[in-house]
Amino acid sequence: MSFPLLTATAVLPALGAVATAAVPAARRTAAKWLALLVSLATLVLAAVVAVRFEPGGARYQLTETYEWIPAFGVRWELGVDGIGVALLLLTALLIPFIVLAGWHDADPSPSSPPRSSGGHPKENANNRWRPTQGFFALILMVEAMVILSFEATDVFLFYIFFEAMLIPMYFLIGGFGDRAHQGGEEAAATQRSYAAVKFLLYNLAGGLIMLAAVIGLYVAAGSFSLPDIVAARASGELEMGTNTERLLFLGFFLAFAVKAPLWPLHTWLPNAMGEATAPVAVLITAVVDKVGTFAMLRFCLGLFPEASKWATPVVLVLALVSIVYGALLAVGQRDIKRLVAYASISHFGFIILGIFVMTSQGQSGATLYMVNHGISTAALMLVAGFLISRRGSRLIADYGGVQKVAPVLAGTFLVGGLATLSLPGLAPFVSEFLVLVGAFARYPVVGVVATFGIVLAALYTLVLYQRTMTGPVKPELAKLPDLRVRELAVVAPLIALLIFLGVYPKPLTDLVNPAVRHTMSDVQEHDPEPEVEAAK
Amino acid sequence: MTAMTGTSVLAAYTTSTGEAVQFWILGTIAVIGALCTVFMRKAVHSALCLAGTMIVLAVFYLANGAYFLGIVQIVVYTGAIMMLFLFVVMLVGVTAADSLKETIRGQRWLALLCGLGFGALLAGGIGNATLTEFEGLAAANSAGNIQGLAALLFGKYVFAFEITGALLITASVGAMVLTHRERTERAKTQKELAEERVRKGEYVPPLPAPGVYARHNAVDIAGLLPDGTPSELSVSATLRERGQIRDVSTEAIADLRALEQRSAERLERNPLEPRPRPGGSTELKRAEEAQQ
Amino acid sequence: MENLIAPLIAAPLLGAAVLLCGGRRLDKAGHWIGTALAVASFVLGAVLFAGLLGRGAEDRTLVQHLFSWIPVEGFQADVAFRLDQLSMTFVLLITGVGSLIHVYSIGYMEHDERRRRFFGYLNLFLAAMLILVLADNYLLLYLGWEGVGLASYLLIGFWQHKPSAATAAKKAFLVNRVGDMGLSIAIMLMFTTFGTFAFTPVLGSVGETGEGTLTAIALMLLLAACGKSAQVPLQSWLGDAMEGPTPVSALIHAATMVTAGVYLIVRSGAIFNAAPDAQLVVTVVGAVTLIFGAIVGCAKDDIKKALAGSTMSQIGYMVLAAGLGPIGYAVAIMHLVTHGFFKAGLFLGAGSVMHGMNDEVDMRRYGGLRKYMPVTFVTFGLGYLAIIGFPGLSGFFSKDLIIESAFAKGGVQGWILGTVTLVGAGITAFYMTRVMLMTFFGEERWRNLPAASPDAPDVEPAADHGGVPHPHESPKVMTVPMIVLAFGSVFAGAFFGIGERFVHWLEPVTAYEHGHPPVSALTVTAATVTVMVIGVGLAWLQYGRRPVPVVAPRGSLLTRAARRDLLQDDFNHVVLVRGGEHLTRSLVYVDHTLVDGVVNGTAAGVGGLSSRMRRLQNGFARSYAVSMFGGTALLVAATLLMRAV
Amino acid sequence: MNPVNYLYLAALLFTIGATGVLIRRNAIVVFMCIELMLNACNLSLIAFSRMHGNLDGQIIAFFTMVVAAAEVVVGLAIIVSLFRTRHSASVDDAALMKL
């Protein structure tokens, strides 16, 4: 057995989390550096995975299989296809930035005395309350679980991590909320716990339905191993009754639709993203939610192709609603972070659209979209977080003329916004256009409706930029400091990546294409042929 | 005696009429005893009725050839356990009669319902069973009942037996732990107590003595205050707790008044005219008011 | 030689990158770097031009394939550039005028502390515009298309501290986005129809598909063109775009970007040729905008807005010409180029006037400036003559050709379009003369300006930069470009027009066919000139003879409507903005109460239920005992039943 | 006589005891009722042993007694300490489990 690379990629951050949590209370900075180093090491491992992965090769590579619960045929079965690698890279890439961006988010603030012993912050050094260690440990924990759910090819294994990642997320949202709150500390705390509980319950509900479906799948298929089931279905050994398949599909899809918020199951996201600190919000929308869309692509389409086709019309309509609805609500928001949240809902609509139109452009687009949306939202949200942390308010109305006092901040914010409205030349455009083309090729009407999304996106982004960055400088912003080195170190690489992937996405598409080919063959769909074979 | 004769003919497959008679008589008594145990208002009575039932049961044991258990039943249960019960009852208050009024809504009806239903079920179950006659214990008791039991107890059930030993030890230890109170600090001397009382200033003088009268003088009778009202303080706390204070002040006052009357008639004096008199009658007045 | 194309684009791109990321340390030299790189790309363009001239007319198409942009299953988008006569023309126009305006801006933006950034944006615009015209497929063109949109957004909103500027920028971008929607849908249609969207295969295999599809594609392209080129109904942004610095208005909103729509139509000529209905729509749009813009231009007192109206109208000419098909393509481009010269010149002139007048834009506060800023006066005047089509100047040739082609369309359409163009020419003459007179002739109204008076609240007080302005000529760095452009506006037309040099140069790309108007070309020319003279005369009667009131008179209904862009904005505001606001607000409410309400309602329901269940836990051991006992009873019953059955 | 009668009797006593447990508040009486139930069981056990002619039933009854004794000891101790703390022997007063 060769070196278990995939397991290592996941175990490293998990161990790092334990180590970080064990750092003594006084050595806060040490914990931060430890977390950063671990996340960087994980990035290196992920890069190794990406290098070792041959796009032309087998569907699942670097596979590892160990018996775990033989009684139920549950196996520790890992393997990545191109999509998995892409998202693995995304996760491993974003975590260091999240850690770096949240550098001071978990420092005990003088305004909020620690929950354990109400005392002055200087006591924190010697009391047992160690928020910083916990914060970074939780982030690393989430990373480990997300990575595992991207790697697991055993349905049960996937389910476990799909659910388990909720716990650290719950604490991240509920325990380390955004201190910028108009209602003061108290209101912030209540809002935060409300958001956290809502997040947890909402996702748990979806997860439980999925658990039922997972068990049902085992009953129906007699195995948890995704490749085996897919192979069996392809070869026709495994016959699944139409209704069984549809029920199981619904069970899976519901959970994923909650995770990757699909209208009307989206309402937890704005609360969670609004109350959490910006880095955690990025963690939610850019990393954790991707598991949902990823799972739709891998499990819903892979395990239940027929049911997926059966459900396609409904899913497409919901996706369209999400696109337009999310964008419209984003326009209507008064809170920067909630605005970004609704924008993300709109974008997830695009991703799901691309997955379910069942064209290779759509699916490659959806996969690229997951990555690009992760990066662009990270850029926008983190800059927004920096801005909010300076002013101490999330209300758009409290800003104005920032561009004059902090041009670099405003500039990066604008780039993030332009990426969000998927301006050509930035990464999101590639994916969004692919999704649109893929949708249009099969369902022209859907494509056209979705295209309205790009106008609305421009609307909410530019309105946000205009209200916050332009116009006369608000007096209380006159002394606003521009981006610091640490913050620049967070944003600059992201922006560079956005531009690079916007101009030269080939490395990514090379990863994704074969995987998409496999998925297309799973669902036995072919791209619609062009009307006329163009004269070459 | 009938029981003995009944048991002597145990070898027979069916039971003698004698035993039947005995069963019906004693069974009724047992049931009545049980019912009384449940429905008597005073714990003491319940205990006594239970003891009665147990004795009856002991007889049944004997009648069924369980001589050893029959004796044990009488000695241990009726002799030891019930006595223990009585002790506790004394401790908590013999005469304390708790009302049978139900406080939890619907509890009583539910209880009765469950009881009847359960009884019916058991009856039904037993009714299903087809048991018409006894095997008889002649064979088993051939070497004597106690020997038979001992053989089983120290053979087949020896481990259970040992464990029960452990159980008993544990139980006694537990009882001690529960009831024993470790005195943590030195007991206060009388001086200290007095000082404390003064410092608290709640009731500085010594408590009044219980009432001592011509006809009653007992610790459970409250002494009368100058205005004739009984003083709770004069009765010991325990009795107070149990609400076992007898109040004779009214009778006492009635007697006094009668005395006054008689003396007044004898001296041709109008008792109603008010005039300053040494304390007594004014006390009476106030006492009467106190009565109303 | 095609390897020069990439550097041609890279130069300004590099400039943008350097200037925008360079930070403060480049503030000193920023504008020089920007200008140098712009000029560099112009030089490269010139070299390429020479190279093209060196080749035969037929193989003047260079293609540089850089790399595959989006390689996805059944979807090939390459980063490839295509240089042919059409794009060459644009390259020269863009880089040439661009360089001039860079130079001009050095002077114009001298006192702006964010000059470096300004030049960065200008370079960004150049790069994007070059990508737009050099792209070899529609997707790359889309990239350039949005790129120029971004640059225009940044430059319109350059003075972001002015809310009006920020709003105008946002508006421009949004309206353009609507157009971009059209472009992207068109690209999708091409993809589904042809399986590709590179120029050659798409335009090559037009014949193989139905007219319906082609019409759809063509109309979508037209929508895009309307957005970019400020044609009705998407024209509303151009007027506000004048919030940007004047060089921006000259470069982007007069000479180059706004003509991208025309480029798109001409470039996709094959598709339009095959879709006559679409062509008709194009001509109609052109005609409407032509008149619309002209009318707006007549009513505006803001010199830049008046020029913006004129730009709209002139582009209307081009679009109309482009809608005429092969007769018109080359002509449209020709007018585009000449217009690029004289309109840029006019804007620069306007900028120079504002520069000398404390950034005053209200023409009613100008007057008699000719002796204070002679160079500006002369260059502006030449531009003026050019645009009204004074015989011999460039505008004359190009516009005359368009009018001829319009008539040559033939039939009723021909007559209608012809007359429209003629009328347009007249109005053009009118409003341009008006601008001219109000600015450079008449008494010097700026000497004694009224303070803001209650009877005319819409007049903002003159003293926004303090005191009576001291009109003066602008520095050399500003005047030189104006002079160069004046030369262009004088001679370009003759140079292109005589012997149809220009159309023949474009012929291989746009397939020129000479139109034959029902009446002789001379008659048309004569008519044009007379109409022009009439327009000038009317303008002189109204603004030359009589003194111009400083406070705008109430004016006729049409005038008032025209001042407000013929109520277009009011329509937008009422229908789109208000409606949108209501929609979003109600949606937010719905989301909070309905969608979220269901969720929270479920939670509350569960909570209520459990608090009811909680009552059972009353803490009395006896009631627990009852339930235990009852449970036992049930169990016994169950077992008995089991035994029974 | 039908030996089942013993069982009926036992059942009756048991039910009475159980009902008593449910309706009485005085902890001591409750305890007595429990004893009553135990005795009922013993009775039936002994009847069984006689029916089947072996002594196991009696052994079980014996154990029951032992256990009962132990239980009584502990239980009464609990009652006493309860009374000490609460000055009442009512089971309803020990209602701290209530939410």
C-alpha cells in the first residue's frame, strides 16, 4: 500500500486542530502561527495530490480502501476525480487566507469579557478561556472534514463528514460572531446564537433525511461504495425500482439543497453569514456550501441518473428562482454581509443550474463556478470584513466616500465586486458563461432567464460600491486607515488568482473535463448537436 | 390445626375441603387487611392491618408446605420488618393522620383504573392457565423442608445466596450512611446558645411552661397567656410539628366564668356592671372577645 | 508580422497594470508612462498598417493565435487576434486619437492629485478597446466589450466624490449591461447554431441556417450595439456620462467606445445581410436616434451635453448606414472615423473652454470667448464646420455619402430614410451653430452673472469656483492635440472620400456595393447643403441676432422635454427604478415573513408542542408510578394477547 | 379446591398493594403497600412450588424476603432522613424533579 496521500491531506489539519487547541492560553500568537503553518502544509499536500493526479487516467485516483465497519460494509474509501481535486485545492487554498484574515477576530476584545469568568481581558492570559486557540482549531477541523467529504467515495463515510462539519461550524458561528452590530453586544450575542442554531438545525434536518436515504441506498444496493454502485448500475446488475430511486434521490438532494442553499431552503445563509465574522462567512459560503453542490454532482447524478433527469425541470426552475430572487434580495439589503450572502444564493443558483442542465459545458461551468465563486466571494467578503472591522458597522448606510480615504481598500473591493458580477477577464466570467451556454444549448428559455442574472448582479454590486465607496466622505470615516500589510497579503493573491484563472483557466478545465465526461456518461446524456456544422 | 391436617394429607392430588374452608376464611381476612392497609388514615393502623395480612399469608405458606418460609414470614416479616415500620411511624408521628384527599388531579381515578385493569389482566392470565391440581411437595420435602431448601440454597443457588449477603451488608451500610449525621463542629454550650439567642433577640426569656391545670396537666397542652389565649411556644417543638397540641383554654375559661357566676350569685352582685376590678374579670372580657 | 498584434494590446495593458498597482511612488511620472505606452501602441499600429499596405488587397488579414482560452468539451474559445482592414482602421483611430487625448489630459488633469490613476484607466480603456476590435471571436470581443464598459465606468465616475458622477457611472454600466445581455445571448445562439463563435466559421456558414435564427442573432447584436452606442432605447446613459472628465468624453463617449456598436454591426455584416428584417430594425433605430439626439442637442445648455446629443445623433447616422447593408457598411465606418476626428476635436475644444472658464459648462454663461482663446476658437470652429458638413470638410463627405446611401436604399424606405437623414443634417447644423454662437460670439455674459435667484432655482450660482472667470488660452500640451484633430477633421474626409479610397480599402471586409440613389448624387449634395444653410440661418436668427438670456427661458413644451432627454430618464425613473425598489422591498419582506416565517414557524410549533408535553413531567413520583404501572399493564396485556393468538 | 385460587388471591393482594402505592401520599404507607405486593408475589411463588412439586419457588420467595428486608432497611432510612429534612413524610413533597 503506497503512502495514503488523501488521508494525510485530511489528517494533517485535524492533528493541527488538536495541537492548536492544546496551545496554552497565554501563547495566543503561537496558536495563530501554528494554525497558519498547518494550513499551508495542507495546501502543499493538496498541491501534491493535484500533481499526482493524471487527468487522463482512471476516474478515481489515489484511491485508498480500508475496512472500517465490515458488518455494514462501511469502508474508509477515499478517491478523487478531477472535480474533487479542484475543490480540494480550493479548500486548501482558501483556509490559509481565512486564517490570516481572521488573525485578530478571536482576540478577546475589551468590550466583550470572556464568557467563562467576567474579567478584564488582561486576565484572559491566565484564565482557562482560550477563544483564539479554539477559533483556529475549529477552522482547521472544518477544513479536515470538508476535505474528507470531497475525498470520500463511500457514501456512508461521506455522510459522516457531511454532518460532522456542522458541529465546528456551529461553534464558529455562535461563538465568534461579528462584533460589529448596531444593537450592541447583547443584540449581537442573541442574533449570533439564533443564526448558529438556525444553521445547525436546518442542516441537521437535511442531514437526517439524507441519513434515511443513505440507509435506504444500502438496503437497495447492498453497498456503500459509490464506484461499485455506479458500476453495478451501469452494467445493469443492480436494478433500482423507479420509485425507490426517486425517493432516494429526493433524500439526498434535499440535504444538498439545504447545504448549497437553493431557494426556498436558503434562509439560514444570510443569518449565518451576517452574524459570523467575515472569515467564517467565507468559510461557510466558499468552502462548506461547496460540499452541497459537489455532492449533487457526484452523488445525485452518479447514483440516481434517471431520478435526476426526472427531477430536472423542478430543479431548474428552483435554480432560476434562486438566481433572480437572490439577486433581487441582494439589491434590497441594507447590510453588507447579508448582501453578499444573497449574492451567493444567486450564484449557487447558477451552479445548480449548470449541474442539472446535463450538458458538458454546464457541468464544467458549474465545477469551475464552485472554485471561482469561492475565490471571488472570499476576496469580496474578506475586504468587506476589513472595512467592517474598521468602522464597526455592517450597515451600508454608515459608509460613503471610502474610496477617497482608503483607495487600495476600495480598489480591491471593486475588483471583488467586479468578479462577483462576473466581468469578463475575471475568473467567474468563464464559469458563468459556460453555465449559461450549457443551459441555453439545452433549454434556451432557461438560458435567457438566467442571463437576466448578470444585469441584476451588476446592479447590486455597483449599488453597494457606490453607496459605500463613492460620494462625499463621511466625517467618521475621515481617519479610516487603508489596508495593512497582512490584509493586503490576504487580498492580493486572491485577486491575482482571479485574474489568472479568468485569462487562463486551462489548468482547471484540464482537471475537470475528464470528470465531466464521466458524469455525462453516468447520466447517459449527450450535448445537443449544433444546428449546422460550421464551415472550418 | 386444620392447616396442619391439610398439610398432612398433601400427598393427595386435590386439596382437602378443610383447606378450602381455611382458604376462604383466611383469604377474606387477608384481603380485608390489605384493603385496610391501604385505606386507613393513620399509618399505625395501616401497619397493624398489614401485619395481620402477613400473618394470614404465613398460615397460607404453612398450608402450602413451605414450613420454613411460613416461620420466616412470621419471625422476620411480622416480627422484624413490621416492627421496624412501627418504629419509623413512631418517629414520624403515630397519631399524625394524613388526609386521603387527592392532590394530583386525576391521580386517583387513573390509579384505580390501572389497578382494576391490571387485576383483570392478571385474573385473565391466571384464568387461561390450566392448573387443576397440585403436584404436591411430598417428594421434595421428603428429607424435610428445611433440608431441601438448604440443599438448593447451598447448591444450586449458592451464588445468588452469597450475593444476597453482599446485598444485605450494603443495605445496612447504606442505612447507616443515610441516617447517620456526622457532627462537624463542636456542640454549642448553653452559654453560647443563650448569647446567641440574645444576639438574635428573637425570644430572650425562657420559653413558657406548658399549661398545668386542675384537670389536665400534660406536655401537649398549651399554657394560657394572660388574656387566656394558648401559647404555642409552651409546647415542645416535636408535638408542634405533628400538630398534636391539645387546646383546653376554652374549657378553662368556661370554668372560670362559671366560677364567677356562682360567686356573683352568692354575693348578690350584678356581674354585668363594669367597675375596676383586679385583673381577672377584665381578662375574662378580653378572653371572651378572644373567643368570638 | 502578426506577432506585433499582441504587443500592440499589451503596451497599454502593461501601462494600466503598472499605473494602477504602482502606488504613489509613480505619481510624478505616471502620466508620462501612460502617454508613452499609448503612443507606443500607436506606433505599432502604424507599423502594422504599413505592413498591411505592403500586401495585396486580399491577404490583408493577419491572425495571431495566442492560446486556447476556455477549452471545454465541445466548446472552444481561443485568445486569437485578427487584424484586417476594418480592425486596422479602428486600431489607428483608437491609438491615434487615444494618444492625442493622453497628451491633452496631461494638461487637463494637471491639478488632479489622482492623475496617475486617470492615466491608468485611460490605458486600460485603450487595451480593452483594442481587444474589442482585434478579437477573432465573439467571446473575446465580449471581453473587450465589457472591458471598455468597465473603463468607461471608472472614468465617468472618476470624480467619485461627486455623487452625480458616481450615479452616472453606475447608470452607464447598468444600461450597458442590458446591452451585454443581448451580446451574450447572441453568442449563445451562435454556439447552439454553429457550434462555435469565431468570426470566420460563423460568418462563413451563415447561409446554412434559417433566417429566423439569424434574425434573432442579429437583433440581439443590435441590442448590444444600442447599449454601447447609446442608441434608442438604451441611449439614456450618454448624457449623464458627461460627468466624466472632458478628455474621457472626447475619447470614450465621442470618438471610440460609443462607436463599438457600429463596429459590431459592420463586423457581423454577413448575419445582417441574411436577416433583412433585422436590418430594417437597425435602420429604424438609427433614424430614431438620429432625430432624437439632434433634438436633445438643440435644447441642452450644458455644452458637453449638447455635444453628447450630437454624438448620439451622429452615431445614429452610422447605425442607419450600417443598417443599409453592403451599401452602407464602409460609409458608416468612414463617417465613424471622420466623426472620431471632429467630435473629439469639439470635445477637446469644449474642455479647453471649460478649463478657461473655471469648469463652467453652461453655455448661457459663455459668450464672446473667441478673442480670449483663439486657438480653441479656430480648432473648435473647424470641427464645427466639419460636423455640419461644410463642403470640403470631412463631415461633408462622409455624411453626404450616408444620405446618398439612404436614398439609394430605394423604394419608400429609401425616401423616408433619406428625408430623415436630410432633416437630421439640418438640425445638426442648427444646434452646432447654436453652440458655436453661444460660446464664442455674442456679448460676454460671464462678466455679470446673476446669483442664484429664486425665480430660476435650476440655475446654480456661478461662483462654484469663485468670482468672475478669467478666460485664457489653454497650455500647448492641450492645444496641440486640438490642432492635430482639427487637421484631421478638415482633410480626412477629402482624403478618404475622393476616389472612394476608403471604401475600397474596406471592401474586402465589408463587401462594398455602390448605391444608386433615385436622384442624382449632385442633387442630394445640393439638398444637403441647402438644408445645412437653413439650419445655420435659423440658429443665427435665434442666437446670433438676439442676445442670449443667461437664465434659460421656459421654452416650448418640446424644448422642456428635450432638456430632460425627451423624458427618457423620467420614464426610467418611474418605471424601472421605482418599480424595482418596490419589487425588492416587497421581496425582502416576503423572504423575511413568508419563506423564513415558515421555517421559524415550524421551529416555534415544535417548541410549543414540547412545552405542552413538559406538563406531564409534574415531578410527583406517584404520577410517574401511575404511568409505569399503566405501561406494565399494557405490556402484560400485549403478552397475553400474543399468547392468545 | 382449585389451587388457582391461591393465585387469584395473590393477584388481588398485589393489585390492592399497587393501587395503594399509587394513591397514598404517606411514604411509610406506600412502603407497606410495596411490602404487600412482595408478599403477594411470595404467595404465588409458594403456590407454584407446591403445584410443580419442587422447592425452587420457595427458594425464590426466600430471596424475595431477603431483598425485601434490605429494601425496607434502606427505604426506611431514606424516609427518616427525608422527614428530617422536610419535616414531612409525604412523597409529594419530594417533587424536586418537577421542571
